[in-house]
Amino acid sequence: MNLKHRYHMTEEQVDEMLEGQGATCAICLAVLVGNKFRIDHDHLTGKVRGILCHRCNIFCAAFDDKDFLMRALVYLG
């Protein structure tokens, strides 16, 4: 993964973020082992929000598309 190009972060910064989160997903608190994590970022601004497990990262993608999220909430309703 090209951290510098994609997220403007170094490996050290990612390690610090992981340590700050207790090596757990910022949402579900699952333990993040090895390189089994995703760097979550705002797709409009590029700002890194935190580190997530794959499942939570996919789930959050719906939040970036407000129309999709509203349709899903109506469907689940």
C-alpha cells in the first residue's frame, strides 16, 4: 500500500494511530492483527478518520453515499 501517496501518511504514523486505538477497530473494537486493517478516510476531503476492520470499512462506505444510506434505512424500516 502506498501510504504516502494515497493517505499522506508514513508507516510510523499508521503505527501510532493503531497504538492510539489500542490495535482495535475504531468502531467494533475487533483486534486488528498484522496488516488486516483498512485506513478509513473521507472520500471528499481525503482526511483520514481512523483505522477500521474490513467489515466496518465496507459498512461505512454507505455513509459516504447519503442517498444509498436513506434507501437502505427505508428498506430495513
